[in-house]
Amino acid sequence: MSAEIVPDTTGIEPVPGAAKPDPVLTVTDVRKSFGGVIAVDVERLEVQRGSITAMIGPNGAGKTTLFNVLTGFERANHGTWSFDGRPIHELSAHRVARLGMVRTFQLTRALARMSVLDNMRLAATGQRGERFWSALTRSRWQAQETEVTERARELLDRVDLADKADDYAGTLSGGQRKLLELARALMVDPQLVMLDEPTAGVNPVLVESLLGHITALRDEGRTVVFVEHDMDVVQTISDWVVVLAEGAVIAEGRHGDCIANPAVIDAYLGTRFAERERAASGDGRSGDPT
């Protein structure tokens, strides 16, 4: 495995909409509403290439909806966004994925009655055997299917699921399904991986393994954006943190910048959490009697 790569964020100003030296994803004036309720209202957001960015905020802040909009699963009412310099705000989800921007879901979407290996193979793009006329002639797709299967097995081995390849996906534990989703996302060799609550419902042993796989993606030069509520996880692996509340970005910065931000404390963390964090870091005395 390559040495750990930690992007330098010291020159980035910790303010909402902060400009990044080399953004792979740029979001401008994106709004999404459901009836009279505004779910997303992001004026400006840039994601630094080759970094791990955590997206945090209270329930209902618009984090998952923003993921859905940016990856083409929902249509925005207004706004534009670009990936690697290319506008993608009018593209469907499968076209966004083909460009190298993929996402996983908060609730895993494995096909339970298919094998783990078949779930992986389905994620490969451009398969000639999926076309009607090509499918009739085995020689047209057999070599490619072999390559796809080899790639799938390599990725399952990477996430420690090689021994589960022939099992039904429905027999996997919650944590194993999260690993399967991550491996399946890598079948398209993406530049940007967006993970929606990757550690939710995962036992502590698998959480540690999952975090190792996420940091490995960054060390390979990929970009990761993940939604998370566990602040220990955020502190452990994130290079940058974006905070949403009521659909808008209210803060950005390194972990320490955000937990000390009064707007973040008021909207999400609470005073007691902030006091504990300051006490743990030695920056002040805790007023929390517990």
C-alpha cells in the first residue's frame, strides 16, 4: 500500500464557499425544494481534488438530498455544478457515474437474491453482452466478461469479501453490505466517490476496516466526500469538513475550525459537545459536570 497522503489545507480559508486550489467538484447556486420546503440552498461549494471531505449537519440539513442532486438521482430547481471542469447538472445518474463520479446510499442497495460476485459484475459499464445483438454471439463478449469478473474478484479481495463471492448478497451483514457497495462503486474506476453514512449500522470492528479502505482511496489519488454523524470518524479521516444546516453551507474548515465555530455549535453540536472537545484538546476548562 502506498504511503498515506494528506492534502495540505493550511492555505484554505475556513469560510463557507471557500475556494480550493484544485477543485474536482464545483457547485454554484443549487436549490432543491419539495413543495414549499427548501431542502438544499447551496450558494457555493468546492471539493478539493485528492482529499477526504466530511459533510456533517443535523438530520434534515439536506446532506443526502444534495448527494442525490449532484449525482443525477434528483433534479435541482436551480443551479449548476461541474465535475473535473465539465458541466454535469443536466446529466442523468448513469452518465454521471460513467464520467467517474459515483455514490453509495445510506440504505444499501444490494440485489439480495443474486450472488455477491454478480452484484459486482452488474456495476461494470460498457458491457457488450448487455446489447441484444452482441449477446447472441458469445465470442463478442466472453473475453470482456472474463476481464470484468477478474476485476470484481480483485475488488472483493481488497475489501475482504473474497470468501463471500458466491454467497447471496442478502446473507451479508450490514457492515459487509457497506463494503460491497464500496467495492461495487470502484468497478467504474471513479475519480470521486461519494459515501452516504458509510459507517451507519456497522459494528466497530468493520468500521475500522471501512475507514482504512476510505483513506486508501485518497492515498491512490481519488477524492472522497462522505456524510457522517460520528464526529470521531470525521476527526479521524477527514481533511476538510463542510457543515450544512437547513439546506445551506454554514461553515467549512478543518475539524478543529468547525467544532469551535459558534454557528456549528448552535445548529448541530451543542455547547456540551464543544466543551468536552475543548477540554480533551487542552484548550480550556470543561463546564460539563459529567
